[in-house]
Amino acid sequence: MLLGLDTDLWKILLALLLVPLATVGLLNLALRRRGGVGLAWGGVLFVAMAALIAVLLILDKVRL
């Protein structure tokens, strides 16, 4: 294991990064004709999605 961390932690970190990044990327692709998502809105969406995924992962761990 890298740095002695559990593989579940790496999966969580990967989900926290990839889900919001994919969301902003798909919105940029869908809104391509209108110039895509602005830089500020992309950042807001990224942080909001990462927070949502983090809360969902915390709730999942609490239920165990």
C-alpha cells in the first residue's frame, strides 16, 4: 500500500475527484455552443459536487 493507507481510502479520494470533474466536463461538452461553463461556475460546481460526494460517503460509512 502506498503510504500505508487502505485501498478504500484511495477509492474514496478517486471518487471525490473524478465525479465532479466528469460532471463539469460533461456540462462543458453539452454547453459547447454557448461557450461552456465559465471558470467560476466550473469551480463552484466542482466544489459543490465534491461536497455532495463527501457527505454521501460519510453517510455510507456511518450506516456500517
